Amino acid sequence: MFGTSKKRQPETVCVLDIGSNKVVCLIGREEPGLGVRLIGSGFGVSAGLKGGAVVDLEAAEVGIRAAVEKAERAAGVTVQDVSVNVALRSLRSKHMTVQTEFASGAVVDRDLKRVLNSSLSELSQAEHAILHAIPLNWQVDGEDGIRDPRGMYGRQLGVDMHFILGGIGPLRNLAHCIERCHLTIRSVTVSPYAAALSVLTDDERDLGVTLIDLGAGITSAAIFRDNTLVHVDALGVGGRNITSDMARGLSTPFEAAERIKMIYGSCLHGADDETVMVPCPPIAAQDELHHEPRSLVTNIIRSRVEETLELLRERIHKAGLETYSGRQVVLTGGGAHLNGVRELATHVLGKRVRIGQPHGVFGLSEELSQPDFAVATGLLKGVFDDRPEVVTGPPDLSGRRLRAQRYSGNAMARSVQWLKENF
């Protein structure tokens, strides 16, 4: 927050990327002057999650424990707290402008703090928790576009805030699941924001870019402009939906459909699609192995991916950010491995598209440098980044902090506090 010195993060940190397919735990150490070095990693099979939300506490706990224990052994440390990702279909952005009067003179830290606290207290969302609160720009006496108003003179101070919210219920279940693993949450970051920290360049964030994380249970997007996160959105569809479509369309078990997607999957038709036959294991034991043309596999995959990208494009357009987001799109997540997904995204979105690969962390293996590990590596980088966030630490799932800010003291007490701050 403005006006406070950022506490130095511990030398060694642990992050958890809890996805619908896998759990990734990374342990890293800050090397002053160099960056972050990975010292341990661990993976677990993700079970008990659907659409990014915990639906089976015990199953989810097993995957988290397995990933953390493997990373602890590799790093030779014991983990007590973790920074985690949040990928929920309830993720949404909310923008708010807050203004306040202050005594004539130069803007100081306490003025900024008062305006920021006012924005937090005015955002009353009973069913949603604030995950991120980011000041976009400041105004002094109606003049906007100010990055840091401290030292400027005026009588009215305002700020445009970007809040990222998530549903209270799923967040409580996630927090409870992590607590059952005898861990505490140090901080949370929404998945597309974390992935962006890992794969985007400074120029992309400055000129305007849309990052799309093609996850197994959730497809999420983050839009950046002027080096600031300005919008987040999420759809409750992902790679698992593609696999389900294939299992139904090919009349084959889910596990077999997943293997077929990995081996034969593509978003683009090939010249020999009609002649190449794909073996499809039967659903029932008494049935026989059957074969389907690869063109059917491609049709199923292309239809689902195209529909998902179109839905995302429409939501960005509805938010009024289609032009503001620039001409560049970066794809991450497991879905970015699909053959032809970049070309299909270029066609649907009408923008330049590239596949994002993690960078900026020392010691990444070839496996961890792939698009489906962008969220995990971004979480690790983000712990040490000095981001202009108003709220830090775990999300307030009870609402007590906001209520305390909003209703602290009676009218006379608040008046006395205002006089102390301004005179």
C-alpha cells in the first residue's frame, strides 16, 4: 500500500498451483541482485476439484500433501505457509472511483491511505471477497492520469480502483483444504495474473495485451495496459470439457479420450484426416475396439476451443476492452499445448497470438518451462515482486476488516480523526 514500506519476504518461499488436473508445489529462494532460484519442486495428482473449486476435501488434500512433501524433500526445508493461486468461475473485475476532500496543501501518505481505505470500505460484497485491489490512476482537483500524487497541491484527491473478486464459498473451501494440510495461506493470486507475471514482457504489459490461461477446469483471462492489470474474467470451461466431448463423441472412456487428445488432438484439419483412423477403446467390456477418422477428433476439439474463445471475445467486447487490450494475445496453460491452437486463436480473436513460456526463474527444468507451469512459476516470481496492491496477505473471508474500517467509531470520533489527519 502507498505510504507503507514493503516487508521483506522470507528468503525461502513456497507456492502452490492447485489445478483441476495437477497440483504443483515450487520452493524458491531469493538471490539478491539476481532474482529467484528454484530449489525444489513437487507434483501431485489433482482430485476433488471441479471448475477450479474444491468438491471433495479429502481427495484434494491428498494431492496437495503429495506435492508439498516432494518439494520439501527436494529443497531440504520444511514448509509452513504457502502462496496459492485462485481459479474460479466466479472471478470478476469491478472498477470504482473514490474521491475525498482534504486540507489545502501537498498530498501526503496519510491522504492516499485514507482514500484507499475508503474505496475498500465502500466496496460491500457480501458473497465475494477482495483478492486484489489495484490503484489504476489518481486525480488531484479533477486532473487525472497521475501515477503518484504525493507532493502535489490541491483540495480534492481521487483514485480509480480495480478490484478482483472471488466467491466467498469456494474460497473458504480452498482455505479449509489447505489448513487441513497443516499449512497457512500467505497470499493469493488469481491464476491469469500469476501466469502473466511469468510469461509477459514489459513492452506487452505497457502497450496492451490479453493473457488467456487455458486450464483444465477454467479458462481465464487477464488484460494489461500501461503496465497495470485492468481486467480479469473467467469461464467455467477448460480442457476437461474437451475430453468429455471426445468421450461422448467417440464412445470411449474418459481416460482413453484424454490419451487420444494428447496423441491425435489438433485444432486444425490435415490433408489425411479422413484416412487416418484413431483406435477408440470400448466403454463396456463386452464391446470391441472401434476406429474413428481423425477428422472427427479434430471437429470435436475445434468446436469446443472455438466456442470458448468466442465466449471470451464477446465478454471482453461487452466490457469495452477489445481495443484497449491491444493487438497481442498470449496463451498459457495445458490447452496451449494443443496443435493448432495458436492459429485458431488468431482466426477467432483477430489478433497476433503467441504461446507463453515461463521465464525469469533460475533453475527451471525443461518440463517447468512449459506453458502449463506458467501459473506456478508466476506465483514464485510474484512473491518477490513489488506490486502496487492495496490489500496483502490472505483474503478476508469474514468481512471483519472491511466492517471495522467502515464502522470504526461514531460520527464525532470520525470527525476528530479527520481533524488529526488534516491539521
